Amino acid sequence: MASRVDIIIYALFFLLVGCGTNIVVSPVGCETKALWTDGRKIPDFTIERSFWAPFGIAEERVVKVKDLLKSEGISCQDVARVKIDTTYSWQDVFRSMIPFAATRTVVLSGNYITRPDLLSMDGEKEKVCSSHDE
């Protein structure tokens, strides 16, 4: 049988350890000829949003690229290059102390297609980002 000290240690451990997140960034529905890039070019825009994962890794949270772009008034067709990162901000770390809940920050940055210097590949290894499924 566990002693009171063990129960207190387990309770503190449970409260101080945050849950993981299962956030998926999806290009579905964002019809574009944009290239996935490593971010070596200076971006024209950067969108940073934190998303809650109320049940941690038990529930998948899908974040659509088109919704992120739309929130800033950007159309998928206006994007020439895109880079997507998921990070933990300092706010995410504090929020992870809430049992069974966690947040993760999605950072989407890119360049507009209207910049002529970005229309060539420059010998970089990049992949075309295109999704026609809805």
C-alpha cells in the first residue's frame, strides 16, 4: 500500500507534468502552387497561433493551412513559398500544467507570389505544396 508521501509525490508529479499534443497541420483545401521551403528567404508574412488540445494526444486537432491564411486575409493562390513550424511558446509551457490539456503554437510564414525574385527555384530542393481534396 502506498504511503501518504508516495501519494503526495504522485499528485505533484501529475500536476507538474503536462500532456502532449496531437496537432496536425493540413494543406487540404488550400489549392496552391506554393513551394515548401526551409525559410532561408525573408518571409513577407508570419502567422502565429496557439491551439488547445483539450485531451492531449488522445484527440487529434486538425489545423488547416487555408484557415490560418484566411484569418490574415491571405488567399492560398497568393502564396509562392510557405514554411510551417510547430513550437512551444512560454505560454504553452505554463498552460501545459493544466491536467489533461495542452497547447502548441503553429507558426506559418511565407512569401507572396507577386514577388518576381521568388518565382524561380534558385536550385533549392523544395516540394510543391498542392492539395485539391476538400
